[in-house]
Amino acid sequence: MRTIAITVNGISREVTIEENELLLNVLRDKLGVTSVKAACWRGECGLCTVLLNGLPVKSCMTLAVEAEGKEVVTAEGLYTDERARKLQESFVEHGAMQCGFCTPAFVVTSHYVLSKNPEIDGDDLKKELSGVICRCGTYYQIYDAVMDARKHYRDKNI
Ligand code: FES
Ligand code: FES
């Protein structure tokens, strides 16, 4: 066991972990960050995606100890970003969810993608989001929501 310092959604936290404990388990079970979902536990579904120092990682494939001293952002933490709020509103406007189980991972991944390239085209967007699986099949509504939200990431005033 060891105690690590980690920043989660802008808040400094200290948490005691096992050396081999997954970031996914620590976020959900020890820090109460329940937007992070899991289905496969082996890096295939992408539902456990979080941003680690700004880059998307699958938290079921990441040891918690790897996050020591780093910043984790999940869907809960995006509320401070006006662009990400608009992105989430776009998901609602486009009906881009059925059960919603995949939504946090799509929002986090899309936020990363649009931050990197707000001019992205539809084909590249599909490639960028291909690491997250929606079992309800709402892909086209998700693509529409994200494409529509590009304008907010181009807008330097928000
Ligand atoms: S639970 Fe992590 S990729 Fe599926
Ligand atoms: S909306 Fe159900 S998994 Fe995507």
C-alpha cells in the first residue's frame, strides 16, 4: 500500500492504493468519480476513458500509481469549461444518447479531439472516436452533436 497525490477535476486528493490497483477502480470506488464507466476491463470498449495530463487514456489499462502527481479530468470536471458545456448541450440537442452509459467517455474524448482540432472533418472525427463503443448504436447522433459543437471550440470569446 502507498499513498499518492493526484489532482482530480481540479481538486487535489490523496488516496491510499495498492501497487497494482487500476486508476479506474481508484476513481470510482475510492474517489467517487462515477461518470467513469467500464464494460470490458481490457482496453476495448473505451468507456473508462479519462484525460490524464490532458491526454485520453483508458483507465482500466492505467495503474493508479501512473497518475501520481498528475491531473485527471473526467466528465464531471468539464463543467468549468464553457466549450465543454456547449458540447454537452449539443449531445442533448441531438439526442445523442439512449442509455447514456457511453456518454461520459464520448464527451471526454470529443472534448479532447475538438480542443486539438476544431476544424476536424466527419471522417477524421469517426476515426478519433472509434476507440469508444456505444452499445445502443447512437453513433450518428453523436457524430452530429460533436460536429455541431466544433463552432464553440473555434470561438475565442468563450
Ligand atoms: S473498461 Fe476500459 S476499455 Fe473497456
Ligand atoms: S447510449 Fe447506450 S451505450 Fe451509448
